[in-house]
Amino acid sequence: MQKGSKDYKASFKLKNGLTLKNRILMAPMTTRMSFFDGDVTKDELAYYALRSGEVGAVITAAANVSDLGKGWEGELSVENDVHIPSLTSLSNVIQINQTKAIIQLFHAGRMTNSKILRGHQPVSASAIAAEREHAQTPRELSETEILQIIEDFKNAVLRSYKAGFDGVELHGANTYLIQQFFSPHSNRRQDKWGGSLENRYLFIETLVDEVLKVTKQFKRPFAVGYRFSPEEFETPGIRLKDTLYLVDKLAEKNLDYLHISLNDYDRVSVSEDYKEASILKYINDKIDGRIPLIGVGGISRKKHLLEALDNCDLVAIGRSILAEPHWVSKVFSDREDLLNLSIAHEDFTDLEIPRSLATSLVHMMKGQIK
Ligand SMILES: Cc1cc2nc3c(=O)[nH]c(=O)nc-3n(C[C@H](O)[C@H](O)[C@H](O)COP(=O)(O)O)c2cc1C
């Protein structure tokens, strides 16, 4: 295909029949705005409403599928039927002007602590602490618990459907539990769930297959996507070679899309064997058109969008839409000169972002908060 030739404004149909009105999605971004129990707050609804309506789909902040999977305070939850009414109001505010609502489902695994878990020890594939300050050593999950977590994901998928969402994204990225099973750093198990690359993939394969069995019964189009991080910096850790194995396997599943997690869409691998092109291009070449790929990372201008689309089918935009809720309409109508790509402290109220988020956002917005 000729470079820059994908029509980013054109609609895009996913395998299960869900149609996105254009190729742009809002990237999943944690808001830390939910109630202590994971119910959606009015502030959060206003935050999403402001950013819906222009993008093809909004992928919500990560939502936990079980109490032990909670990663931080203010996190959205899908762990119990009691959340269905609140989740329904969330899907409703997103679904304006045909924007589709996709909820991101996750379990934090070892990336949490006993304070957040109300006294319980975090769990993971193995009892290995993450390489970060103050990391607690998790407890190794038993086989029964592993199967229960897969059930928790399935129940969360069913609740998401009942709450009116158009799809779910399984969060296999950013070092959380699903990734912890694939990683040789966090998974040192000796049983069938660990050891070789194939064994470390077993949790992902079982989870995806089981979730797809649930969605097969649904009466309306419902997308299932999968997000992954291409490499880890720890040794041992996931390398691009392992991820190429993962995407090759997942491309054969009846998933609707794969979604890479990157901060820069043109980032090059740390592995010496893969320096010739961007990570996105290596992944796209491996997929070879078998399943749509969402690219992401640092897309703030139309030129980035077009460049990214040379190596993927859809694009997710995070920080630019956080700072500029009308990013899509301004870029689509060639009014890039009007884009506000940084957030002034005075803008927090108009942007429906609570001031309490300012500190954590300053770190994640890389100088975009002035
Ligand atoms: C405030 C914030 C919260 C985020 N929360 C999540 C999350 O809940 N789940 C996830 O997969 N990625 C999360 N991310 C990563 C984004 O989805 C995205 O991959 C990253 O910001 C790079 O894209 P961007 O440059 O367009 O922002 C978050 C990023 C930011 C800035």
C-alpha cells in the first residue's frame, strides 16, 4: 500500500460486525475518578462525555475484574453485578454520535499493594516482586485461583455486555497480571502455566478462548480486543522476539483487534536484532493483515497519524485527546492551528479533570501540563 494512503476518516468494520465511524480511538487512560468501590462518579461521566462523539471508539480506563485485581484507588470496577447500573451510565455517555464504548478489563497482579487490597497480599504467577521501589512480594497463585481469575474475566465480559458496552479490551499490557504470566521475570512457575515460552502463553490462550466462548452467545455485535506491551526492560524479561510469537498466535484467534502499548509510535526495539524499523512495523509485518492492529504513542499532529497508519490499521490517541477533547474534529477539518496540546492549570475545570489528578498527570503528560 502507498504510504499515507489509508483514509483515516473512513469507517472501519471489525470482524464481529461492529463498525467504527473512523479509524481513531481514544486510548485507555486511568482517571482515578471512580468511587472507593469502583462505581462511576458524575465527574467521570462528564470527563468521558466531553471526549466522546468524535472518535470511532472510546476505550475506558482499566477496570478490575476482581477485588484482588485492584491496582489503585479511584479505579473502575466490573467485579460485581452491583456495578451494572453505574457501568450502563458510562457506556451511555460514551455512545453519542455513534462513538462505540469499549471497556478495558484487567487484574493488577503484583502491581498493587496490601493497602489497596485492604490487608490482602498481592498475587501473581510467581512470588517475585516487581523491580520498582517499595514493591511487595506477591503470593504465587494456585491452579484453582488461576482458573477462578479466568472465570472473573468471563463474568466481567458478561457484565460489560449487560451494561451496554460495544466491546471489551483484555489488558495484557503495562506489566499487569496477564503480562505477568507471559513474562519470564514474573513467571518462574514449574507447572504447565510457566517455564517455556509456550507454557507462559497458556494463561493468555486459555483466557482469550474462554472469553470468546462467552461473547459467541451475544445477540449484538460485541468486540474483543487484546492489548500487549512489546518488550520489558528487566532481565529476564519479554523481548520483541517473544512478542512476535505472541501476536502470531493471537492473530489466529477470533479477536477483533490487537492493540500495542507504546509511548512513541515510531519507537525502535532495544533488541539488537530488530533495529531496522520501528517496533510497530515489525508487529504489523508479522500480523500481515490477519487482524486489525491499533497503533499508539505520541500522536499529536495529522502527520503522526498518517505515519502511524502506514504500519497499523487503527490509531489510539491518549494525551492529545486528554488535553484537546476536539482533537478529531479539528484535525479532520484541517484546523490543526487551533489544537491545544498542553494543559494549563487554569484549564482543569473546563477539561473535566479534577485538580487532584494534576500531580500524577504532570508525570505522565511529559511537559504537556504548563
Ligand atoms: C493518564 C494516563 C493514564 C493511562 N492509563 C492507562 C490504562 O488504564 N490502560 C492502558 O492500557 N494504558 C493506559 N495509559 C497509556 C495510554 O493508553 C497510551 O498508551 C499512552 O498514553 C501513549 O499514547 P499517547 O501518547 O497518545 O498518550 C495511560 C496513559 C496516561 C497518560
